Amino acid sequence: MLDYLVVYESETGNTKKIATEIFASLPGMSKDLINLHERTDSQSQNLFCRFLCSPRNLQPRDRQLPFRSVVQIRCSLWTCGAGNSLEYYKKIASSVRIWLEDDNRYLGSFICQGKMPLAVRQKYESLLNTPEDCDCQQIRRQLQNFDEAMIHPTRTDLENAALFATECIEKVKSM
């Protein structure tokens, strides 16, 4: 059994960058980094996993992983393009936490801004051309957020992800 397993899913490459940074920050050689879609039967006491983050569907895509056997550590990680506010991230984290089994120890989550596909920007732009029911001010904020997200995850985001992993390991050691 591995000491650490980092499981991720990344449609844009953002989350893969974060997962790779977390993996690199984990001590020792008894660890693995796997894409959910290329999953092996690796098992670990200490699991870092990525949850799907969507306003309509805040549940883990990786529910087939053997979470019941993971009792030491349970941390979720992801990047989020839709918003860049601590309040929004806290809302997402609390929504995702309900999917964790009771026998897992939840030590927190890491969320950072991530760039989004160009199709998202194009959708916002098309909404600006809709009739009077358009909330143009909100759409302009979304466009601004999209533009700001283009540089994420930044080096600082990656460093914060590594720090998050280290803090989780220290929490486990103190239990």
C-alpha cells in the first residue's frame, strides 16, 4: 500500500498542474499520481483527490475510488474558473464535503483560480447581445473574471497547493 495517492481529473490542464505540485511536495517515494481516467488499483492511507466543481453538480466524479478504506486523510483539490473569492470557495468546499463517508477524516480543501476554455468567454459575450432580460453588469464581471483567470494557476497558486499538502500531512502526524 502506498503512503500517498494523488488522484486528479483535468479538462483544461489546470488541475493537473495543481495535482503535480501536490505530488511533488509529498515526502518519500511511496506515492503515486494518477489521472482518474487512467486509474489503476493503487490504494493508499493518505488520499488527495479532485472533485468535480460545477454549480449544478457538486459531487465527486471519482466516487468509484475506495474511499471507505481511506481513514487517515481526505483532502479535496481543484481549480475553479467561475469565481475568485474566498466566500465562493468556502461555499463549494462545504457542498462537496457532504459526499465524504463518515469514516474518512476531512482535513480541508484547496481551491484556486484556473483558466477556462475560450467557449466560456464566447458564451458570456453572446449573452451581452440578448434582449432586455440581460444582467449586463454581471456578465461584464464574468468576462473580467475570465480574463483575470487566464494566468492561473500561477506560481503562487502552485506554492500554496504544496503548502496545503504539507499542512495536511502535519495534521495527520499530530492526530
